Amino acid sequence: MSALIQACAPAVYNVDGPSTSNISYEELVNEAKADPKDFNLQDKRSEEGKTFSYGVLPAGLKIDGNTIEPISFLKTNTEKELKARGINTSLSSSDGIDIEINKFVIRNHRASGFSPFVTFTMLSGDIVTDSGKERVATFIKRGKVPVWTFDEIIQPTFNEPLDLVVKELAAKINAKMFGRQISDSEVQTLIKKINTETPASSDTQNVPHDVKYLDVYQLGFGNNKSAIPALVEMAKSKPEYIRLSAISSLGILGADEEIEFLKSIYSDSKLWQDRAMAIKAIADIGNAEAVAFLDKVYEENQGDSKDDLWNREIIELYTN
């Protein structure tokens, strides 16, 4: 079985660098965060945590022929993303606010030669403020069954998650440190675009749906809570990645009023990925109710099954 899973899998994938968002943050939500700020993004990973790409099919990752150095990748591309959003800041300032990266990995999994190649892209870090450390974490699940060659999995399982982890980190730095958001009109434009091309009633998982999930994430990254009602509806959609990105985005926006809805996804969904993304969203909300729920879930998931191990790993992104 191991030989079948590994057949034709390359030792190195050549991936693309992230693109930047084309929607600027236009409005200041919190005047107290108006002052300009620079940052110092630092590598705080353990030695055993410095293997970046690993799993059932271990392979290196390169951009433009060069092996990805994870911390430099994050620093360069997150700064580009913030500037594209209209925030002129540096992530390489020696006297800036520290951002400590504790974990940044892509782990892959494949159950058999006929099942999807799946990646979990995970980041955990802390923004070190005067009032204490502010945790920032990401978890992105993507999968694709390679039909002809493994080149088919590069875009959905490497390029897109690497793009999203940069955008989510930038969005969380903005929300915690700058308090800016996209406009209400941009929110409505995104909602219309998503709903026009991806009806919630659709039960097919085709390419347009896969592409449009990136726009759903943009609603979360926009830091504008007017997107929450639409995201709740999208979180009920049949297309998997529309649904998962909507669930995740509710957490990114800190939709504490929807925590019972997110709990219901965890308790009622038959799909692990939905339950996992609900855990992630609740962890992002991070209030007392969320913390109590995560403590309970962690204790309930002490077995050796993949689901238990993976659920604990998601929670640990926010607690370790």
C-alpha cells in the first residue's frame, strides 16, 4: 500500500509565491490603533519543528528554483500583503513590535493511491504587545485527487494554502494592531460575486466553486463584521471549500454572536473537516465561552485516531 501511495510522487514541488489582495483597507474601526507601527518577525520554532514540508509523501518546496525558507517567506510576503492593503509597515524592524513564529508547517496526508492528496497548512505565533502576547494562528485544509500527474495538486494544496496563510496572518495583524477594514460596499460586492457564481443550493464541487472559496476568505480577511450574516449562510453551503472558508471566516471576524452555530457544526456535522474548521473558528473567537468549549473538546479527543490527533493539533495552535 505504501508503494502505491508514493507512486509517481515527486521529491520536490515548484510552487508559486503568493499574490497580494486587490482590496484596500479603507476604514479605521478603532482610533486607538491609528498610530503607525513596525514589527520584527522572529523565528521561535523548536529545532524539531523546523521541518517545513512533511507527511506521508515528504517533499521539498521551491519558489523560482530556491528552497523556501519559511520565516523569510512569511516576513517578505506578509509585509507585501499589508502594504497592498494600504498599511505601510515593516516586518524587519529591529526595534519594532515582536511577532514570534512558533510553528509554520505544511503536513500532507494520503490514505491510499485512490484518495485525495491532502495538506494541512498550520501557523502559530504571538504578537508581543505591552499588555501581553496576542496569539495568531491559521489552519487551512486542502485536498485534490491527482488524476494524471502530481503537478495537478500543486495549485490547490500548496500554492493556495501558502497564499492564504500569508493573507490570514496579515489580516490578523491588521485586526489586532491597526483596526482597519474594507468598506461595506466592498463586502457587498464580494457577496454578490460569490452568490452569483456559487449558488448555496448547488451540490457540485467543480472548479468555479474551488476558485470562489478564495473570495469567501476575503470576507474574513476584510475585518468588516457586516459580512457575518452572509458567511453564516455560506457555512451551510454544499460545496466543501465554500463551506469551510465561511466557517473559518466567522472565526477570523470574531463572530462571538455565532458561537452556538459553530458549536452545532462541531457537534452535528458528519464530516471531520467541518468539525475541525469549527474548532479553529471558535479558537479564533477566543472568549471565555470559547476557551471552556476548547478545553472540553481537547479532553474528549485523547484517543489515537487521526481525528483525535488532528483535533488536538488544531487546538494546540492556540494554546501551546
